[in-house]
Amino acid sequence: MNTYARLPVAFSHGQGAWLFDGAGKRYLDALSGIAVSTLGHNHPQLVETISRQAGRVLHTSNLYRIPLQEELAARLAALSGMDEVFFCNSGLEANEAAIKLARFYGHKKKGVELPSIIVMEHAFHGRSLATLSATASRKAQAGFEPLVPGFVRVPYGNMDAVRQIAARSRDVVAVMLEVLQGEGGVNTVSDEYLRDLRALCDVHGWLLIVDEVQCGTGRTGKWFAWQHAGVRPDIMTLAKGLASGVPIGACLTSGLAAGLFQPGNHGSTFGGNPLACAAALTTLDVITEEKLMDNAVRIGEAIRGGFRKALEGVAGVTEIRGRGLMIGIELDRPCGELVTRALDAGLLINVTSDNVVRLLPALIFSDSDAKTLVEGLAPLIREFLSQ
């Protein structure tokens, strides 16, 4: 189906932070498959793990125990301090599970007939009907009405708006947000806001749901972005970079959300299969062994600093922001054409929210890669803004 406006390039192979097309031209990958290729391309440990596991068993279904799934669940629980993990195949599915959990909690534990979830402006949680309804993009929602009810939207980062809803609504059972909004424009909230949100949820018996699909798995310099604020959610969702390109999603629970689902309440045919779990375990191992979270902080600061210096005083540059290797360069006008200009120059980037250049490099990005990115992209931005 014609669901993607694809760029006119196909890649034959990759190495580290670089991809190569059929003619041998190389491209610096500053998007990493939209925050998926955590370890870059062709990482030897990941290649060996996938090859070895493919020669053993790919799939058995969740009708039976899966030792690698149990090991991965224990690892994620230890890293997060959370209690349970449900495995699926994508961020959308993880967020769908989170929404179902919140509604189930509302019905079973709070006696709310029509439970509602507070969601944020500029949010993006997926394209199923429920996650699309939680998403704030009218462009993505258009044509798929009627949307699923049960969501109350507030401005991102505005604590007063959440308090106002708390004062008047008896149907709210949860708050759902991204710590760093990806599709919405690489928007951030303060650590204080997250702490205040956690405290308000505790007062009202609400679940705090944190979507870490794009910003999790070490991308911001900690395993999970909420850890910067020193709080813990009741539900966390992961996907994208968790297995460095092998599809996997996870929905973790703790506190009030733990112990809710029982056999028959939810499921997944492929979720947490041996291949995906093996790839995820290796991803976590390599992040630890190669100290890639420290690298994400250092290289992220270098990239943002490099762009601030290169674009200083350039009219049309609104803000350069982000955390770790999740970086946004906001311009004062739509800038989608920069994607094709960058492609011609051998750079893979993305534009989101119409006017934000989004950079999501692999966690293995080097100093040389960062220098190449800034020196290659900054002139393109200056040229574009001068027109």
C-alpha cells in the first residue's frame, strides 16, 4: 500500500553509524531507523547472537515457558525497579497494553464506569485506534473517526492544567506522557514537572504511564528517561531500540498497576519470542560493556554544542534542544526539504512536527561521526534559511 513517501534510496549494508547504497555511496545515519538501531549497523556481538539463536529456535509461542524471555524480564525489572513485564512486538502494542491496563485498573480497583486517561498535546503513542486517540496529531487521526473516547488532553508540561482536571473529574484513572516527545518535536519537560506529576498521581490514586518507546533504552544517558527525575512510573512502555532492529515491545508495571492482568486478559502470539529476547539481552549487554549511555551524554552534548556554535546568530533557528542522543533543531518555518538535501549530501536525518530537524544517532556514534554530522548539516540549514 502507498503508506510511505519513500526516499529514492535503498541500502545494501551498513557498518557502525554508516549505511551504503547499491552503488557504494555511504551515508552517515543520524536517524538509526527512527531510534531503533541502538548499536548501529552490523555490530559483531549482535550479529553473532542473532545467528546463533536462529540456529536454535525462533518461535514457540507464549503457551510455553521461554527462558530468554524470563531472563530479559528479570533484567528489565532490575534496571527499572519495576515488577512485571508483558512482551509484544512494537511501541504501539506496548502502549495499547498500557491503555488497557489503565482502564482495567479503573474498572476493577476504582469502580469507575468510564475511565479516562489524561494525555498531552503534541503526544504520539501509535496508530491503532486507541493509541491514535491518545495521540495529538490531527493529521494522523484524520479519516479514522470516530476516535476512541476516554482521553482528556492537556498542554505538555503544564502542571496547573492537570491539577484543574483533578479538581473536577472523578473519572480520571491515569496520566500518560512521553518524558521526551519524539514525533511531537523533541519536546522536553523538567524533572520537577515529572516529580510533581508523580506526587499528584499518588494523591489521587492515578496510574502514571510513561511512554519510553523512543527515549528509553539508554538514549538519554540513563536506561530510562524518567530516571533523571528520580521518580518511578506505574506503567512504562519500551520498544524501538530495545533489540537494535529486531521487533520487540515491552510494557512494565509496578505499584498499583502490578498484578492486574491475569491469564486471558491480554496476549501476543509473537511477543517476546526467543530471537527478539536474545537480541534485546545482547543490546543491554553491549550498552553496559561499551559504556554507551556515557557516550550518549558526551556525544549528544558535542552535537548540540556544535550546532549552537555553527548556527549562532542565524535568523530562523528557534531552538536547539534535547537530551543525550535525542536532538531537535527547531526552525521558524517548515523544513521538510532538508531531508532530501541531506540525503544528497550523504546524511540521513528526519524532520518532524513540520519544522524540527530530528536527530536520533545510534548510541555508538563517535566523535568523528558527530563532527561529520555538524559540519555536513549546519551549512545545509544555513543555506535553507537564507533563501
